[in-house]
Amino acid sequence: MSAYPFPSSVSFLYVIFLCSSHVFCSARDILKHGEWITDNDLTLVSPGGKFELGFFPPMESSSSERFVGIWYHKWDKQAVVWVANRNQPILNGSTGKFGIADDGNLMVLDTSSYGRESYWSTDLAKSSSANRTVKLLDSGNLVLSEDDQSAMSLWESFKNPTDTFLPGMKMDENIELVSWTDRGDPRKGNFTFKLDESGEDIYTITNISVDYWRSRIPGKFWSSDKIPYLIANLLSNFSTKANSEFFKNPAKIVPSQNYSNARLVMNYSGELTYLIWNTTKGSWSSEWKAPEDRCSIYNACGKSGSCNNDNWFKCKCLPGSKPTDTNNWFSQNFVDGCIRNSRCDNSGSTFLSLNVTQVRNPENNFPVNNEEECERKCVENCQCQAYSYVEAVNRTIRLDSSTGTRLCWIWIDDLNDLQEGYKNSRNIFVRLPKSDIESTVRNCEPCGINVIPYPLSTRPNCGDPMYFSFECNNSTGQLSFKSPTGTYQVDGIYPSEQKFIIEVKNADNSDARNLERVLSLNQYSSPFENISLLEDSGKNNSNFKGVKISWKPPPEPMCNSPADCKDWPNSTCNAATDGNMRCLCLPNFVWDASNLNCTHQGGSPSEVVGNPGSVVEASSRKISLSLIVAVSLLSAIAFSSTIIFVYLWRRKMANRKENRNNDKRNRVLRTMNSEHVKDLIDSGDFREEGETDIDLPFFDLESILVATDSFSNANKLGQGGYGPVYKGTFPGGQEMAVKRLSSASGQGLQEFKNEVVLIAKLQHRNLVRLRGYCIKGDEKILLYEYMPNKSLDSFIFDPKQSMLLNWEMRFNIILGIARGLLYLHQDSRLRIIHRDMKTSNILLDQEMNPKISDFGLAKIVRGKETESNTARVIGT
């Protein structure tokens, strides 16, 4: 036994105390006013040790930028759940600090600039309170309060998230998750997850403000929630009182469970991912994501396009439609969608049944007695694109009790956000003009959504036998292509391009040049050619590739009797050079393989014969018909020559008379211009500083009063700083903008001088053109070219009008303004400073081209100077 047990015990306890004190100091969870965490220094750790806050560099970033953020202390330090200064990182060479500043705000500051450089702040009202504290909780929430015991928070990170949703948060209209720019860059990215503004409890993901994914399609025809109840429960903070569709049926609510190891992340790739920490594996496990596949993207195939996730080439146009932009479509850029071949056809309509698992809700619904009545309602409305008949309530369709169990749903606009499938699907009937799919009796019937154009064939007695390489599975509507080496799924047929797309397994890039050999389509007699490999679209099964194949234009159709040629006008059934009986074209007609008909070649169009086999009858009329045509043609030429001679002689005389009148009028006009300008310059109010020659027509006041209906309010376009502007319609229908200078304007005379003298000398497409002027008594009037779209401010400051300006149009407007200013400042012979540039002085013509106007405050810069001083405050 030791002789000194007490001192030894004291020493041991002292060491333990020092160690525990060190742990306490380095693992604090609270910062008080005046305390700071600095870069490369201590961190905050939540009481239970789950979360940690401090400075960090992104793990996969090559830069030296640092951010302040929160991450998992024990599990995964790379899993950052919140970032303070995400858009303003601390750069290399600077040192940051984090804490409560003198104004009471939580801030990230630069210590090298004495606290003046702020990278981030909570932006609360300033307060001199020294009792404020910030605490990191085990939930991951960072809370700023008046003191560490206060139950009322002044600010918290749960209400200001970045890209991660944690248990304990609640999704509302004020919260949104914004993705990182990249895996190693916390700056705000393109994708945002939030509640939809419609107020119908719909969650959305937007890609640069454009809808990218929606949790539910609003409406009564289709209501399919894409968010599982587990996620909905998390987003509502486990509240059964939420108004969401997820909670209208209490039995569907997921029981409370342990969410403490879960997080929901808006990834930079556009996926909203639900992750669970697997304690056994020590890694994150993805349990759910949205969009869950390529077809879950909002309106994935554009208008009138159908998406099928089982196909390598996911999109195809609905029957009766074709790609709006073929190049983009085959490059798998489907944003432009498809365009209907024809909207309404008097020859009659037919309908194709389509199984869909998703479609945008229709505009109209009404009760009917049976399906025939529903179809008739669609046929009677030329705008009807499709219909669906519902007889009973099921899980995907909700009917009002007042309307019974038989409803007809009508789609007036293009079908959008449409997805094919058979599981939990509904039938809709897509309307087609008969001419789109029944051009000949030789056409094979459609295979599901696939229209089989001639000459392609799915059975021996339709299409062209040479093209009998297709097979239809009527139970699934799936079309296949048969080659000597196997059968391949068809993802789409494009008749206007004479192409189709198939899926080929293990057709990598090295086989692209040998695809004909791989498919055994390099035989001399094969009607298929131009085989090429498409770029990968991102299908999960990478073993398959898309292959585009063209078909050769077909020869004349085969036949057994003249009756078989009734769908091929101007043809008859005869033996062809290949030994087969074909519908050969009549004399003076040749076979057009692209348009699948006999086209006229030489002779008179009246020789077109409607009935096959009437070659003799046509020949017997040939001589007499030619004689009649020749005599009629000579008579018409003689008569036309006489009429033309008389017309030209009279026109020549009229032109001479008009030229004499124009000479007189121009002499008078030049005299009037000189006299009026001279009177104006000689007056004490209007002195010209430079040249005085003005090449502008003078308008008398009477003609302006007639054109503007005596300056009526009905013709008033607006009110400027120097008076009103009216629309004037002059003889010949010419429209002008009439600017009437107000006599009460202190700068009216000076403005009038500048407008007449300066604009008359300026010529540029982005400057407004001055058409004329008028001076009479106190009236001073300027006439400009008329701008039907008015001024730029009427667009950008109007919420509805601003939606009409896409980014290309905005860029062109900015470019036009810049060109106009460059001309004024450097390129014109008079260098001019406008001095009153604003949106109301930018006018837009019919093509939305910008034109700079209102030169009343402009100033001429002498010589080659590009700047000048002003003696008074001017402009708006």
C-alpha cells in the first residue's frame, strides 16, 4: 500500500478534471455575445454530439474557399446540412469569424478588415442587447435567442434552410430547398424544391424557375400523389392537421417512427433524395427520390408527346402528330414537343385507344348516358383532342355524387405531361382525322399508339410484302422489328422522315459502323438503309442502345386485280419489269415514291383519269383536246397583249402628270420648310447653334387635326413630360405618333429645337424616325413613326405583359439599345449625349425592335469628345 494515498488520489482527480475541462471547452454548444469561432479554430457541437458547426472547405472542391456550415459530428462529416455564407465564401488569404456582432445579428465576418467585411448576416433589426446567445441543438437547428434560457427564438436555421430538410422542420410557403451548384460548390444551384403557389398542397421542383417535377396533378380526373406518405409525414412535421391530400384519410397516415437518422436533400442533379443513415454499414442509404425516372420529369415529352420509361428512346409523338423540331427530337431534346398534322378534318374522325398512367387533367367534364354519347360530344367539337369515359369510381378517379357514375372528360388543348403504361392506367381515346391513318386500304392497322405507315407491314395482307419486317403484340401494343439476327423493340416511327428507332443490346460505339452487318441488313434486297447509332439518353439499362434506321422509298404497290389499285389514282394493275403485278402509272404519269402516288408529267392536266384501266379512252380524246387547247391559248395571248399595251400606255401618261405635280409640291414644301425654320430661328426663343438646314416635311395644323380627330382622347397614346402624344391616321392609311408640346412646359421650345434639328440629322435603325413637324401660333407639334407596341416600361413593369418577353427577346432589346447609344456617342457625324435615358423613352415597333426616342434634353458633343458637362440638373 502506498504511503501517500491521498495526494495520489488528488493528482488523479486533478488530471481527470483537466481532461474533462478540455473536452467541455472544445465541445461547447453555445456562443454568447462577444464570443467568436474563427477559421481553423474551435467548433460548436450539439449537446448530444450529433451535429457540429464550424468553418469547412467543400470536400470535392479544388479551390481554397471556406464556408460556415453544419454537418454530422459522428456519422459523416462530409454530409453538410446547412451553409451560412453559401453565396459569398471566404477566399484564400482572408480569415473569417462567426458569432454575434455588435448589432445583435449572427454574422460571418472577415477579421482582416476589422469586422467591416460581412460575408453573411441574419439581417435582423439592430439591437444593443448583450444577452443574445446562439445554440446548436441535437436536431441540427441553429437557434439565436435573447438568452440561452429563452423559449422564444429570434432566428433559426430550420426556417432558413439551404438544400437539406431535417426532422423537426415544417415545409410551408416560406421555406424552399435550393440545390448546390455542384458536388463541391455550396452556391445556389438551378433546382428548387418548394410548395406550389396554387395553394393545393402540391410540391414542385423547378429548374431555373421552370417546372421540372410536380408531386401531384391537380384536378378530379387524375389525382396520383407521387410523394409517399412517409415523406409527406416528414414534410408536415408529423402533423395530422395539415390540409394536404396526404392527410384527408387518417388511415393513410404513417405512424410516428424514428426519423432521427433521416434527411431530405435537393441534389444539384435535380433529384430530391430521402436518405437514411445505415449504422451497420456506416453509410447513407437512398430510400426514395423524385423524379423517380425519366418520365416523371414534368411534361417530359412536351405537348402532344407520350413518354414510356420502358423504351430506350423514351418519347414518341401521339398519332397524328410529328416532332416540332426533328433535329432536337432525334438528339433527345424533347422540350418543343410535337405538332398535330391537322386540327380538324371534314372527312371524319377516328379514335385510337391509349393506356396512360399520367396525363394533364382535362378542361371539361359532364354527365353522359353511355360512351357513344361521350365520343359524339368530342366529334361535334372541332377543338376536342381526346376523351375518356368513366363508369365507376376507382382509386385514381374521384366523382361527385351529384353527377352519378358516368362522366365524359374532354381535352380541348394539346395533351401534356402524358405517360404510357398499363399498371394503374386509364384509357383515353385520342382523336385523329381518318386521312392520317387511312390513306390506303393497304395500310396495316395501328399497333397500340404506333401508326404503321405504308409501306411498312405487320402481316402479309397489308403494307408492302417487301417491308414485312414488323410484328405487333396486340395485348401490350408493343411493336417489334424482325431481322435475320433477332427481334428488336421499336421505340418510334416517323413517316415524314421515313425513319424508325429500335433498341439493340450491346451495340456500343465500336459497332456503329457495322450495325448493318450486326442486324444482317446489308443484303442487296433489303429495303432498310442509313443505320446509325443514337447518343445515350440515360436509360438505366445501359446494355441497350438506340439505333435509327431509314427505309427506302417503295416501288409501285403490288396488286392482283384493278380493284386493288383504287387507292392509287391514275394507275392500273399490270405486269411490272420485276415480273410482279403492280399498280403501274398511266401514260404521262410517273410513280412518286415519297408521296406514294402517280404524279403528272407533261401534257395537259385534264388527262388525269379517275378510274383504273381507262388508258384507251384517254388516248382517243388526246388529238381533239390538244387542238382546242392550242386555239384557246393563241386567242388568250392576243387578247392579253392588247390589254397590257393599253394599260402600260395609260400608266405612262399618268406617271408624267404625277411627276409634274410632285415637282410643284416639292418646290412649295421646300419654301415652306425654309420659311418656317427661318421664322423659328429668327425668334428670340429658338437659336440654332449649328447648321440650319432641316430636311423634314412641314405639316399644316388642319391636316393634323383631321388625322387625330381634333386631338381626341380616343386617339391619345400617353402623356410625356412635355405634353400628350396622339395616334394620327393620315391619307393613304399612314399612321404616325403626334407629339403636341405643352405651352406650359418650361423647356418646350428648347425640346422642340433639339427634336427637329438633331433627329433630322440622325439615321439609325434603333433611333426613332421624325416624319415631320408643325408650327402655328402657340402650337408646336412633332410627328414620329408610329410604334404599335408603345414603350418598354409598359412591358417590364406590368406582371402580365412581362411574361411575353422571353430571354431572347430581352437580349435583342438590350442589344438594340446599346447599338443606338453607340451610334449617338461615337458613330454619328454629330456626337450626342441623350441625358434622359429611361424605359419610357425606349419605344418598340411591331417586331419588338427597340428605338430610342425623346431627344428634347440631348446635348451635342463637339469634335471627337465623348463626354460633356451640364449646367443644370436634367433628366428623370
